[in-house]
Amino acid sequence: MIWCYFLFETSKSGTLWYQFSSCSWTKMTMKQEQETKTPAPTTHWKKSFNEQEQEEIELSIKSVKEFSQELERVRTAMKTRSNR
């Protein structure tokens, strides 16, 4: 499991910014009490909320396009099989 921590702040203009604070991963075994947390390297960067939203929208559009292409490939394969 990966844990990421962010710091949020609002600029004077009202833009919401988030800053990546740190990240760690948790190795879990069958017994929860044996988990081990290891801190990951910390990188510092800031991005506006609007930029984050734009990236999420672009990823969603990409996912929809990939799904549509895969669906079209399956439809073509089904038509080819039914024509045999």
C-alpha cells in the first residue's frame, strides 16, 4: 500500500495549490501487525488545483478512447467470427 501526503494552501487570488509532502509504502503480510513502512524519497513540487483537474480529465479521455478502440477491436473480431 502506498501512502502519499500533501499540503494544501490557498493563494491570495483564491487558487488552491497542493504540494507533495512525502510518500511511503507499506508492505503487508497475512498478519497486519507485521507491516513495515519504508519512507520513499521526498520530492517537492507544487501544482494548482486546476492543473490537477486538467490532468485527471485528460487521463479520463485517454481511458475512454482506449476503451473505445478495444471495444471496436472486439466487435470487428466478433463480426469476423460470425461471417465464417
